[in-house]
Amino acid sequence: MKIRKYLPFILFLLFIGFCLDTDAQCAMCKATSEKSAYAKSLNQGIEYLLLAPFVILGSVLLLWLKNKDKFASKS
């Protein structure tokens, strides 16, 4: 029964984690990489850097959801 509570979050992480065809480039990076042969590795590097904030935010959110009942006021 607890899995249903976290199912949307788990599905969201799976959809983000398994995107096969993504282009994570800003306009300047795209213009520069179109002239070089390193466009694919540049995309992968940008996606790798984008992964850290998602992991941190997901961890904080998960800890908050898990422990929010411990700090409820008893008034």
C-alpha cells in the first residue's frame, strides 16, 4: 500500500532517467557544437551536469516526505 503513495514520484524519475533522445543545449552551445564533431558528447556532458540538481532535490524531497509526520505539532 505504501508503494502507491510514491508511485507518481517513481514514475517521474523513471521517465526522466530513461529519455533516450534528448538535446540539452543552450543556444550558444548548440551553435558552437554544430560546427564540430563533438555535439553528442557535449549533450551527454550537459545532461550529466543536470543530473546532480535532480538527485539532490529528489533526495531532499524523499527525506521530507518520509519524515514530515515526526515534526508535526501537537496542539
